[in-house]
Amino acid sequence: MTQAWSKLEQSAARLSAQHLRELIDTDQRFESLSFRHEGMLMDLSRQRIDAQVMNELLALADEKQLPSAIKALLQGEHVNNTEDRAALHSALRLPKSAQLRVDDQEVVSDVHKTLDRMEQFVNQIHQGQWRGYTGKPITDVVNIGVGGSDLGPLMVCEATHQFRPEASLNIDLHFVSSMDGSQLSNLLLELDSETTLFVLSSKSFGTIDTLANAATAVDWLQERSGLNRELLIKQHFIGVTAAPEKAVAWGLSEETLLEFWEWTGGRYSLWSAIGLPIAISIGMQGFRDLLAGAHSMDKHFEEAEFANNLPVLLALIGIWNINFQDIHAHAILPYDGRLAHLPAYLEQLEMESNGKSVGIDGSSIAQRTCPILWGEIGPNAQHAFYQLLHQGTERVMCDFIVPARRYVDRESSLQEQHQLALANCLAQARVLALGDAALTDGIERPPWQRYFGNQPSTVLMLDELTPYNLGSLIALYEHKVYVQAVIWGINPFDQWGVELGKKVANDLITALNQSANHQYDPATEGLLNEIQHLRGNGQ
Ligand code: F6P
């Protein structure tokens, strides 16, 4: 137990009797607890903290040697110790003029070479020069990938749809991830095989979900065209991977392959060639704006003093809530429909990174780590799970994410809709913090109409949702995750916890194809027998 940790425990005891509405009601609360970086405001004034807690959290960061840990990350040291490699997503957004040598290799020039190749592909697609097997230009692009090879591009494409340049308006983007083929089978009914291009995205090129969807896509092309596999793959597939030899063995040709590097974690990979669907959607300039926004947050993370450093502060507030306020549920609530996929994206980023209980040195972690994180577009969630936030028995911390400006130059009813979303966002943050006191009508209410409040929240307000600001926002969360991992002493860049299930599934595929001769636990055997029975004894 460090000195700062003990002090924070004492502060938690000191503040425990105080309701958030009392904490909020202090001079300069908003001024002292809201922080800015370019077009982003981070408002922590609805957190259960005071100036002393803030100082103790900053002392904790120093005690945990955060400054050197940040340097280690950004300079490409092997911070991913269990896989003995760097985690250099920040290098993917460095400008061309920068230099960074990692493991005896200059990475920035490689990164920009890949960006240039992406640009060639994007231009060919936009200009109708990428043609299918009958010579027609591409009209539909289907990204096949899962986890980090799906969630980031999907989220960004949805969030930045309005920034599509003229050249991409004739191209429809689709995302397919589900292993059972349900998304793909529906989509294939609508698509024209002559004009459909598949982007096969897999860092490892070994993910069964993705390979199974890809095999179905190839079958479909063959059935429709009667042509051979090799030719179809060449014209209808772009591969994106860090395992090029496996991709080539699968049938992709080097000319249609975009590579990235082992030091790019899957859930940190949207900045690499995995972002190709984003570049197809918003053009290469839009993609470069996204990278520039993230790079700006990287610089801020590297250079700003911790007392004003947005990712560091966001992380420390999380530590306070989880480890000192005993809050283990975290809701992500965007008040903008364009960010519909942000909660799912952050679920992977946070829970796959920090859902750990073993430390860097292999010892068990004594304290709680990553909370359960989930979310939904805020206004929709108001009609679904906010009841629990307001009157349930769970303590929940919330992140409200909202742009201040939207629909500039658009008709007034849409402007009014944005006002409506803003008002609801502010209202919910206020009610969660203050409870009944949010309405000063003096009316006495029965118990079932009472609101306790005291639920802490952060408001992240963007001046507007642009590719640049979105890049900053995503990098903010990436660095927040890293800071929390440093404080907890865990490696956020591996994901061993997802491996065993894959192996056991492989084993069970064989069992599903045999009617006997296997011995699992009684629960699994019971289901296997039931499946055999329902399928008519082994067919
Ligand atoms: O199974 C988890 C995981 O490895 C994620 O970490 C990753 O984002 C996803 O699968 C997809 O992996 P790949 O890009 O190698 O297909």
C-alpha cells in the first residue's frame, strides 16, 4: 500500500457522508474541475472529489512512476511484457517528418509508406478504377473482421458519415463480423457480386470467425461468376494483416495486401491499414484528419502537466471511483446518434485491455481493476436502463459525450432536435448528481418518486464532432486505459483471457460432428446430446 493510496482511503472516509450536491455547491467548482484540450472540454465537476482528493490522485500517479511509463509507451519500449513487444499505436499517427526507431527499425517511414498505399487503393476505388470480374466499378465494400478489426472502423465510419467526399458517395460500406454468418447471409442477398469488394481484416489472419466469413464470400463469388478462386480473390479482396505470409497462403496476392505491425494491438489498430474502410468512407484527407486529432492528444498526453492532462485525469477519476468509491459499473452515454457504436468500441478497448487480475510480474492483483462497461445512445438509454441509474441499488459512473454544435447551416427543426439532446444530456447529468434537489419545486414526493442522486459523471463536450475531434476523443480513452493499467500494475496490451475459449471451441467442433466417443463435463455432454437429438440423431 503506497502512501498516496492510504491517503486516498482516508479521503474516501472523510467524504463518505457528503452528498455530491454538497460537494458541487462550492465556489469555482466548474472552473477548477473542467479541463480543455483544443475542441474538447472534460468536465469533472460532478465527480465525488475535492481539491485534496485531486492532489492525492496526482501524488498516486507520481508514486506509480507514471511519467517514465508514458515515456516508455511513446518511445516504443516493450510495455507489452507477456508478448515482449511495444504498443505503438501512437506511432501510427506521427507526422511524416517525425522519426522513431523501434527494435532497430525506423517505424515512421514504414507507417507513411502504408498510408500512401492505402491512398492509392482509395483513389482507385473512388475513381471507379478498381473493377470487378466483369469490368464494372466497385459500388459496395464489405469489411470482414471482428473485434479490433471491426469495431473501430465501424464506429468511426458511422460517426463521420457526413464527412464523406463526393467521390465516395456512390460506394456503400458494410461490416460483417458474426461467426454464424447471419450478417453476411443477409447482405449477400442484396449485393451484386460483380461490383462488391471485400476487405479481409485480421491482424493474426487466424481468427476463425473472419476466415469463415471470408470463405463464404469466396463461395458466393464463385457461384455467381463461375470463375476461379485465384482470379476472384485478386479482383474482389483486399487483405489487411500483420501476418502477410498467412494471408498469401490463404490466396491473397501481395499487390492487394496492406500490412501493419505486431506492435499494433488489435483494439488499437484503427489508425493502421485496418482503418481502410474509414479512408474509403471519408477519403484519405478525412483519415489523415482523424490521425492528426489523435496525434494532438498524444502530444498533450506526453507534454501537459498531470494537473491539466486529460487522459491522466480521466484515468485517475476512474481509479478514484473504482478503488475508493467502490463503483464497478461504468456507463458510456453519447448524446449523439452518430456515436452509436462508441460504447461497443470502448467495451473492447477497456475491458479487453484492463479486465485482468494478474500483475505484470505474475502476481495476483489485490485491488479491483476494470469495471463492467456498457452503454447506449443516451436519449435511447433514458427509455431503457436509466431507471437503474436513478433508482436502482447499483452505484454507476457515467460518461456523457456530446458535441456543442451540430447541424450548422441546416434547417431549424434539426437544430431544435440537437437542442433537445443537449438539454437532456445536461438534465441527466444534473439529476444523477443532485437527485431530487435538481428540481426546486418544493413538492413532497412519495418514496417511489424520489431520486437519490450522488451518482458521479464526467461530461466530455466536443465543440463539434469532426474526424479530428473524434481522433482526439479515441486517443483520450486509449491513454486513459494505459494510465489505469500503470496504476494497477497490469499489462493492458495482451488478452490471454480470450484464448482458452477458442481452443475449447475447436475441440467441440469435432464433438459436434461425432455422436459419441467424447467425455466432457455433464453440463456440456447434456447440451451435446440435446443438439444431437434435436438434429435427428447426428445429422
Ligand atoms: O479474440 C480476441 C481478438 O484477438 C482481439 O484482440 C482482436 O481484436 C480480435 O480477436 C480479432 O483478431 P484478428 O484481427 O487477429 O482477426
